[in-house]
Amino acid sequence: MKTNTDTLPKVKNVNKGKYRLKKHKYKLWDIVVLKWIGEREIGFISELKMNREGFASYTIRSVSKQACIYYDLEVDDPTDPYCYVSTILTENITDGEKTLATERIQSYKTRTNVVSETQPKRLSNNERSELDIQINKQKEFLDENFW
């Protein structure tokens, strides 16, 4: 009887002896290269996660094979030689691959209505003091006239 591991090809574990990362190395929307059963694929990070053991993992949407989503991939994972995010291959992405990936990222963002995260507008000192005055007026009203 054949198991699932019998059907997989023999692959050299190039990440043997490396540490698994507890912190994320890449940010959201970064372009990365992943190895998937010996094949090189380009994708972008669509979600940052922590797996059950507490290690940093990623959800990656493929650019080279559209509609492929890879869940819970780690950077240079020493426990799984078949699927991982490769730091060495990510450093060597060509310009054509980068432009293709950025186009796909932009189209994905527009399709899913992803709003770029910006910091909220901070109040100036004048606005803050006016706001404090209004808050104090409301507190006085509640204390005196409301009950």
C-alpha cells in the first residue's frame, strides 16, 4: 500500500539545520519566491499568520500560476523540504517578474477593495483643547441638569 509520502519525489532538504522564525521576515504585499515540490513559483504575501506551534507563516497568492493560494508556508522551513518560501530565490527576482507581480497585486487590491492602511489624522493642540472644552461642558450638564 502506497502512502502520500511514497508518491512525492525525492528532494534534497536544503534548509536542514536552519532555525524556524518566530517573527515575520516579510511584510504584507511583498513579492516572494516559493518552492512547491521542486518547482519555482512567484507570489505575493496576502496574509501574515502564526501557526499552531507559534512560528511565523504566510498565505501566498501565486503570480506564476493564477488562482493558486498557498496557506501556512514558512520561510526556509527545515521541517518541510517540499514547500517553503525561499530567501535565496526571493533575492534574485528579475525586473520583469517584479513588474508582473506588482500588476497582479494592484489588480487583486482593486478586486477585493483593500484600502491602504494609513495612520489616523492626529488632532492639533487647538482642536484637542476645543474638544476638551466640549467634553467638560457635557460632563457638567450631566452632573447638574440631567438628574
